[in-house]
Amino acid sequence: MITLTGFADEISPDLEVQLDVLASEGISHIEFRGVWDKNVLKLTDDELARVKERLDARGFKVSSIGSPIGKIKITDSFEPHMEDFKRAIYVAKYFSAPFIRIFSFFIPEGDDPTVYREEVLSRMKQLTRLAEQEGVQLLHENEKDIYGDTGERCQEIFLACDSSNLRGAFDPANYVQCGVSPMTEAYPLVAPYIAYYHIKDALTESRKVVPAGEGDGQLQQLVQVLREQNFNGFLSLEPHLSAAGPFQGFSGPELFVVAVKALKKLLVEAHLEWN
């Protein structure tokens, strides 16, 4: 059974508004990235306790910690980032979240990513080894401008780390924005490692993010594959539908619901059920 979840901080910085909108669409999970205009890793223990109390009271669970780990320059110091990663592990365990989303470091603009291959893989292995020790599951998201932005380099990371504690969060729109066809080019390379899907779509020409099924992200093909696999996992809404531009991370309640309904339409057409 497919389970819907989403980055509710795209709805509002207010936790109750986030939960109200998710509940209105029958969604009972959240990919916890931020609340009250603070990133999840910057919340105090008291603030985390406030969030957990409200989630428990309203029957919500956390599908993943939407951490910013790995979203620094590969030339930045890594040691302070490892401390942030330890905080991410603490938060994931506190919320009993099955996943922690991570990235594979920004490459300096104009540079050949292969120049940084060894450093990237060294850092990813360190993150993965600690995840193994702590018994947590990492999700590498293919993000534009990081090392793992193409199917080939994502596959390289998975093969190098060689761990069941590192899986992939497949994001079609991000592949489109990198000039990669998600299902025909990237998917065959990373399919064995995918454990989670971020649902957003994008147009190749403008790179603008659009509702699922309205762009070049091959979402129709994706849901058919999920049906064939009898996929039992999370589809996470990350709409990015702000009118301010293609790369904004805030949608607001109305556009978030537009994104949810677009995904549900695709699932209905593919005869897929969800909860």
C-alpha cells in the first residue's frame, strides 16, 4: 500500500496549519523538515517535545527527517557537519522516523564533479558507517548542483558505500532540472536502491516545477512502475509551486492541495490505492 506524506513546511511555518491541511487531504504522515521558520535540526529539545506532543495528539507519524545533511559545499569543513548529522540521528530516533534524507555535497560552479569524487565518496561512507552503527536508514536525494545529481553518479555513490543503510529518495523534478530523463535515463541505474519517492514534476525547457503529471518528469511512467512492483512505501509531496519562481520551497495551503490532488489523480488513473 502506498502511503502519502509530505514536506508540510511548504504549507505554513505554523504546525497546526500544516497538520490541518494534511488532515484535510487524508494524509497522516509528515516529512519533517521545519516548523516555526526553523530547520528541524535547529529546534531545541523543548521544541521537539512540543512538536511530538501535537503529532501524537493528532495521530500523525514522521515518515522521514528532511535534513539538510550533505547540502554544503564539498570544499566546506566536514567535521561541524558530522555534529549536525549526529543531531539528525537523535531527532530521527526521537520521532521513530524510519528515514533521514541527505545529500552528496554541492560542487563549485563550473568545476568537473569528478575532481571531487574521492572526497564525496569518503564523506558519504563516513555518514553511512555512522548510520550503520546507529541503526538508522539514510535516503540520498538526487539534487541539482550536488555530486549525485545524475543517475550515473547516484549509482556510483550507492555502489561505493555498499550498504543497506543508504538508499535513494527518487526525485523526478530534480532530474529534469539537471537535463536527465527520470524514468528512461536515471531510473534503470538507481532502481535497486530506491526506497522512497519525492513527488514533484518539472518542465525541461524552463525548469519550472509544476504539479505531478504536468511536466517532463515521466510521473505517469513512474506510477505504472509502482503498480507493477506493488510498491509498499512512501510518496512524499514536495510541491515547490510558489508563483515566485521555479526554485522556491514554499507553496502555501492552496498550492499544496493542488499538488496533492494532482498526485491522487495519477494514482487513480493507475488504479493504485493509498492511505
